[in-house]
Amino acid sequence: MTDFNNDTGAMSSVPIREPDAHGQAAMLLVESLIHGLIAKSVLSLPEAIDIVETAAEVKHEVAVDLGDSPRTMQQSLAMLDAISASLALDLP
């Protein structure tokens, strides 16, 4: 895939990296599952937020061991933070 550079008016052969379809589907599924468990009162909202925050802490701790670049770790943490913020909107 090529990209047009507005600054130079030239086409770039640098591929544009699209988000990972499997990762997107997995994140959507997990977030939907969390909301479903809350709706059925299987999981409380504070418990769900705690689970997401724990996942972020674990990600931060194991990122280096997994070989994640700082950018990849930040992207993962940003996704988890977005889920936590989304859930927190429902807090009284």
C-alpha cells in the first residue's frame, strides 16, 4: 500500500499498518463479555474495573519479558485504560 505525502507531493512506499483484526475482535469480545456479566449481576462494576486495572498492571510488569517495544506496551495500556474509562462512566 502506498501513501501520498502532502508535504512533498510524492507517493511513499511505506506501508500503512492497519490495526490487527484479531486483536480488535478479541478486545471487542472481552469488553462485550464484561458488560454482559455486569448486566446479569455476575460481576459488579467496581469488580470489572479492578480486573481491567489489574490487567494493565500485569501488562506493564511483563511487557519487557514479552519483548514488547515501549510503543507496543503504551498502545496496549491505552486500550486497557479506554476500557476502564468506559466502564467508569457507568459508576454512580
